[in-house]
Amino acid sequence: MPAVNETLETVQSVTQGTYKWGFETDIEMEFAPKGLNEDIIRFISRKKGEPEWLLEWRLRAFKAWQAMSEPRWAAVKYPPIDYQDAYYYAAPKRRPKSLDEVDPELLKTYAKLGIPLKEQEWLAGVTTSPDGTARAPVAVDAVFDSVSVATTFKERLEKDGIIFCSISEAVREHPELVRRYLGSVVPPADNFYSALNSAVFTDGSFVYIPKGVRCPMELSTYFRINAKSTGQFERTLIIAEAGSHVSYLEGCTAPMRDENQLHAAVVELVAHDEATIKYSTVQNWYPGDAEGRGGIYNFVTKRGACRGARSKISWTQVETGSAITWKYPSCILQGPDSVGEFYSVAITNNFQQADTGTKMIHLGPRTRSTIISKGISAGHGQNTYRGLVRISPKAVGARNFTQCDSLLIGDRCGAHTVPYIENRCMSAKVEHEATTSRIAEDQLFYCRSRGLSEEDAVGLIVNGFCREVLKELPMEFAVEAQKLLQISLEGSVG
Amino acid sequence: MLKIEGLTAAVDGKPILKGIDLAVPAGEVHAVMGPNGSGKSTLAYVLAGREGYEVTGGSATWDGLDLLALEPEERAAAGLFLAFQYPVELPGVGNATFLRTALNAIRRARGEPELDAMQFLRLARERLRALSMPEEMLKRSVNVGFSGGEKKRNEILQMALLRPRLAVLDETDSGLDIDALRIVADGVNAMRGPDFTALVITHYQRLLDHIVPDRVHVLVGGRIVRSGGPELARELEREGYAALQAQAA
Ligand SMILES: Nc1ncnc2c1ncn2[C@@H]1O[C@H](COP(=O)(O)OP(=O)(O)O)[C@@H](O)[C@H]1O
Ligand SMILES: [Mg+2]
């Protein structure tokens, strides 16, 4: 994947100042040899002390992957990726046994990112929102390159029977749950990247909410790519038993480098009867520099199964980062009266490309889905919404509402909307609305005449444009997301 | 003191302002009247720095400061406020957020501390009450779905919050019923004093019964054709612009 492999010095010199998470942590790391083959997969599996069945599972996925080719239907362009020219495992050498033993360098890294890993700090209210108020505690699983380095509030959550840990730990401690659900929503051979992920996935989070339990705090995973020439293959699995409720948030950043790095994740959600899973993402991978050098390739498969009656899965994503985003968080609406939601803001600035959207697969009767997509393009950015709404013959009375709005800033960017509607049920109702607009000169002038700088004016207007989606984010993160939108658009006007 | 000298401006290459001379001493309120299309809004936009309104000659200074050299936001920071004839809608942007962002931008520029959400809300409520406006105005998106009168009152609310030293009110009276007109006029009158200078643009004399100007200027065909005291407004109301237009043509 490193299209260009240059020295660290060069990398640091391309720093253009707007990506504030681009620093590197200097820490002793352990790598698997470069490249991808069965031995590497055995290496990863051994490192993680996995049972035989999982190694077999990985090897089957690898075989499937070898027979597949990269999807080319998305509206994104990039040079061929050399899958042998990357590391598939990178982990800090010192592995903590408890939170107290986490390497101070790592603690510093996460503190710098605004993610305290010390439970006491949350509890003492040291952590504050940008507006200065104390934040409610959030349980965090911190994934650093290939491994989870810390998970907070585990004991507190265990009191309610909630399991929140890294997937590696879940494989060891709760093998029956992992075996039952892993790959049950996204089969390994579902697509090229899911097969790759299934073969080499390293870490990610595992969440299990028992019957009738309402998770008492936000759960979140913070993904950090740090090592050079390293791919991150995260695997997340969330299971919500009948009547349970959980809100989960995922955040991501990476250092600035002029090579492209691959992030190919698989996220699976399972909601049983009347369970609700709210999954929010604030994706802020390094987007590359102003000339389009470097940045993360974010090729992600996210899918939730509403297995039970009246279950609900809600995806909210704010996608500001990555050089390329290829991502379609989807819902399979099996249970009668189940509900799927997709709220998305995707920004492309400079040379970023995003092809993102959702799939709502209506299988059960009276299933409902809502899709609200806001695409913002600036600079030379290309933004495509691609969405599928499929209504099976059995989904009587199913309903979908889709709204896709695109906002263009400048005249060198592009916005594209590609809706696929397959309705095979007479009684179903599918509605689709789409708009494309530009930030009007009179809006900018109005704001500036009130004292706002042009960039603040754009930020305000864009945040207004995205309001329907931002209000879906947990309160704790909405303010940060708003700031992020503004930062992502720096340099897009004037 | 606002001083405009020999100001000419063009839109789309078409000359609109053809040499404006106007001086408003600090603390005074002057009215600019004129028929439709005479260039009143163009003058307002030129003073506020709108793109596309190209200054082709002359000057405009505020206490010696060259207004025309500044960006619109810098003019706002220097104390200028334009109440728009057609206030602009900002979908999804909460009125409170907008007002607080604007107020804090101006306060920053003045070297004053920014207000947090609570402090702002207290201040905004006070100003709303003074203008007999309902508090739910703060929750709605800026000007979206506002009636004509609500939009105009929202402009005055902004002015009351930002407390400019120089205000240009562009036909803030048009579309208002008599009660709303009185509220708007009270809002302006409440600000009058040695530190408040204003240019009140209007088509009708009606507003000037409530905001009594120190001077009245008549703009026709991009030029000030007459200036006088408040009685000039009543004369125009009686006799119309026709005579002045014929004279200017
Ligand atoms: N944006 C514009 N584009 C083209 N012509 C304009 C524009 N704005 C104003 N004009 C023209 O300039 C002249 C003066 O307009 P304006 O300043 O709006 O007058 P008033 O406010 O006195 O009614 C009119 O002839 C109008 O058609
Ligand atoms: Mg006008």
C-alpha cells in the first residue's frame, strides 16, 4: 500500500497544520514480517493465542480473498495497492496487564487526543467538553495499531453483566459468544475487504449487553494508526440481547504521512427483540495533504442485523477524514416492525474521495428505514452517496424515507447521488428526495456583515446544513463533531 | 463621523451610484429617502462591503477609518451594522447560535471577553423582552419561516445585541404593521446617543414620524439631489418623488 515510501523527515515537512492529530508516538513496537501469506496469518493467530477454529476460519477467509478481486464499481480512483508491501501486525512491545501498567507514552498519546484512559480522570471531572462543562464518563477501548492497549470501566460495566473488552480478549474469555456471532452478519467472503479483514483482523471491540439491560454509559473505541506502512484491520462485534439498549461511539485518527495506509474494518451488530443499538462514528483518519499525497484508505464493511421484532439499529457517521472512504453501514431488517436508520455527514476537501451510503434490506413485515445523507464537497473533493433500498416480497407495509442533500463549496469539486431502489412488495412505500446546493454568496455576506470570518461563516452554514445528522450524535460528541467539520473545511474558501 | 465623498459604484459594470456626498456627524441619525431603484440598497451594500458592488471612485470613512479598504467582517468589528432590506435565511443554523457567534466575534475584535451560553442567554432574553419578541425566536433557524415582520424585528434584535456605533437600516420599516413599526422604532431610539450614528433608509415618511431624523437626504438616480431637515420627509410624502425625478433626469 505505500505508494510512496519516503523518509520521516519528508513526511514531517508536508505538515500543513490543519490536521491536528498527525503526530507520531515513539514507542518500541513489534511487527510481523512484511507481506501477506498463510504464515503471517498463523503468526497473528499465535500472537493472540487463538483457538484452532479461529485460525481455520482465518485461513478459509484468506483462500476466499485470494480468489477475489478488488471492487471497482465505487466512484473513487487510486493506484493499485500492493498488499505484500505492508505490515499486518504491529503492537507495542510492552503489554500492560492492567490499566495502571499502560505505557506512559500511550497514556500521553491518548491524552493528547482528548481520550483519557485513566478512569479517575473521568470521574474527577478533569475531562471537560470544549465548552468547559464536565463530561459524563465514557468507557473507552483504545486500539493502537493492531492491538487494544486499554479498556476502561470494565468492572463497572460487569456489574450489569455487560461485557466490554477487546475482541482478542473476547475470543479467550467468551469463545462461545464470539463463535456464535462472528461472521454471522458479514460472512467472511461477503466482499474483497471483508475477506481480507477476516483473514488478518487484529483487534477491535466486543460488546455484549444482556437481556433487558440499558447500558449506563456511552461505550467507545478509539482507533489509532501509528506505525508506518501498517494496515489496521479492526473487527468489532456488538450483541444486544432482547430489550437491551446501547450507544457506542467510534473515533479514529492517524499520523500524517505521505504514504497511503489501509484501514479495512468489519463491524457487525446484532439486535434481538426490542433491542436498540446506536452506533456513531466520528471518522477523522488523516486525509492526505492539500496536494492529495498520503492519507488513509478507509475500506470498511459495517452491517447490523435487526434479528428481533421491534429491534432498532441506528448508524450515525461523521466522515471528515481519509483520502478515500468506501463505506456503507447497512441494516438487515429481519424482525417484524424493526427499524433501521442511517444518518451521515461526509466531507471531502482537497483531493479526498468518498463513496459512502447505506443498504437497507427490508425482509420483515412493517419494517421501517430512514436515510439522511449530507455530503459536502470542497476543493477538488469528490463525494458520492450510494444507497440501496431493497424491499422483499414479505416485507408488507415496509417504509423507507431517503433524503440526500449535497452542498458544494467552490467549483472544482463534485457531488453524485446514486440511489438503487428494488421494491418487490406492492404495499411498501419508498420515498426519495435529493437536493444539491451551493453556499450562497448572500448567506456568506450576511454572516460576514455580522462580524464572522469567511471560514467561520462557512463552518456555521455547513453545521446548519448537517444539523439533522449532528443532532443524532450523543451530546458528548456533537460539539467536537461540529468543530471537526469546521477544521476539515479550513482553506476551502477565499 | 461617517463621511462619504464623491462615491461612485457599479454593479455588473453598470454605474449605479454616481457621486454621493454625505456626512453624518457622530450621534446623529440621518434618513436617506428615494424611489425604488434609486440606489439606496446599493449604497448600503457598498458601505458594508458586499462582493459584486464595485467601488469605482470616491471614499467612505468612519472616524477617519477607510471603510472601503476593509473586509465586511472588519467593518463589523469597527462598529458597522447593516440591517438588511431582505434578511437572509440560514437553514439549520439556530438563531441563538448565530447571534452568539456573531456577538462573540465582535467582542473578540473589541478585546472583550466572550460570553458563554448562559451569559448570552441572559442578555438575549433581556433584549428580546425590550423588543416584545417571544423567546422561541432564539430556537428557530435564522430567518427560516419567519414572516416579513419577524425578519425585520430579528434584524433589530441583532442590532440591539451587537450594539454597533454606526448602523445602516435598509427599509427596515417596509412590510411592518403599525405595532411592529413602533417596536422597531423604539429599538432604534433606545440606542440613540452620542455613540450611535445611523443612516435610516426608507421609502416612506411613516417611519420618520417615530424615528425623527436630524437630516433627510433624497437619493434619486444614484445622486443625493436634496438635503434638509425632518420637514423634507413630509414634503416628499405630500408631493412624491416625481418632481425630483424629472429634475434629476
Ligand atoms: N445585484 C444586482 N444586479 C443587477 N442590478 C442590480 C443589482 N442590485 C441592484 N441593481 C440595480 O441597481 C439599481 C439600484 O438598485 P437598489 O440599490 O436596489 O435600489 P433601491 O434600494 O433604491 O430600490 C437598480 O436599477 C437595480 O436594478
Ligand atoms: Mg432597496
